[in-house]
Amino acid sequence: MASIRQVQVTFDCADPERVARFWCEVLGYVAPPPPDGFANWDDYHGSLPAEKRNAWFVASDPTGAGPRLFFQRVPEGKVVKNRVHLDVRAGTGLVGDERLAALQAERKRLEALGATCVQVLIADGENESCIPMLDVEGNEFCLD
């Protein structure tokens, strides 16, 4: 039996390209080039019937190390907390004030991209600091 070594993370959302481009900025991922024969994604979307425009979008790690992110349009809005979320590892290897400063700096960068800070959890002797946040459509993630 073969073992699977790659995964794709799929996001249900209202505006796939907007959410994908947000995550490209967060993670240093890249969007794919437009399909053959199209100068850009707007031209491609314009060639489709209205109901098929912006139905999906992809973000990929340019190094190939990280998982592919797939964004698909769904009709329903987000109703409850995500059961799965991404942890953006901005403080790896850091502790205490140094970790919190790195997380706060990343929080400010992501807020400028449209993310929302939910709260700042300060180290308490048992757990290190982390910052729960929301992406541009309200999906939870953490700066860890």
C-alpha cells in the first residue's frame, strides 16, 4: 500500500480569488498563471458564463514544500467556528517577549492585508503566546 505524502487544504468561501490572494500574501505562496490563451485571470473569468466565474482559485508554495491551497465558491456563508484551521508559525523557536514581539509584528502585517485579530493570548507559564485571527472571510487561523 502506498503512503500519501501530499495534502491539499480546501477552503469553502464566497470569493475564491480574494481569499486565495490573501493567503498568498500571508504565506509567500503564488497564484497559478492564467489558463493558456488568456493574458490574465480577469480575461479568463470574463470568458465564462456568470455562474462559473471565480468558482475556484489555487495558491501554491513556490518551493513545493507546503501543501497546495484550493479555494472553492460555495453558496452558503460561514456559520460556525472552523473545526480545522491553519497555524501560521511566525514564532517558531522563540519564547517569551521575543516570541510575542514577532507575533505582534506579523499580526500588524496581516491586519494590513485584511485579517482581524481575535485576541492576543500571552504566555502563562504553561502555554506560549499565540494570536487567534480571522482571514478576509472570517476563517479562523492562529499566529503561533
